[in-house]
Amino acid sequence: MYKVKVFVTLKESVLDPQGTAVKGSLHRMEYSEVQDVRIGKYLELTIDKNVENLDKSVREMCEKLLSNPVIEDYRYEVEEVVAQ
């Protein structure tokens, strides 16, 4: 089995109102050292080891469903795991 960790973030050119709100709240809580906050998504996929082309499949999943390629970037990490 493979565990695929997918990280989805807004592109740098896209405004992040959620991040701005969190940054403001942190500043009000006196965490003034925080310079910027960007909100994203983290997903874990467990994929059968028999998949023919893992990288191609994960890229397709990310581009078709897990991210919005117009406003988001993604990256992923793959690790082999023992089936439970």
C-alpha cells in the first residue's frame, strides 16, 4: 500500500481572505511575530500497491478533483506502508 500526502495551497497571486482573518486574530491575541498566514488543505490517500502508474494517477486526481488548478497549487509525497 502507498500513503500519499497531498498538500493543496492557494497560488501566491490569489488573495487569501481566510488567511488574512486568521492573521488578524493572531495579532489580536498578541502574536505579532506572525507576518503572513496562508490557508490550505491536507489530504491523505491510501492507494493499493497494484496501481499501474501511481504518479500519473495522483496527478490526475489532484488536477480533476482535489485541487482547483486555476487558483490552487498542489504537491504530494508518497510513502510505502504495510497494509493493516
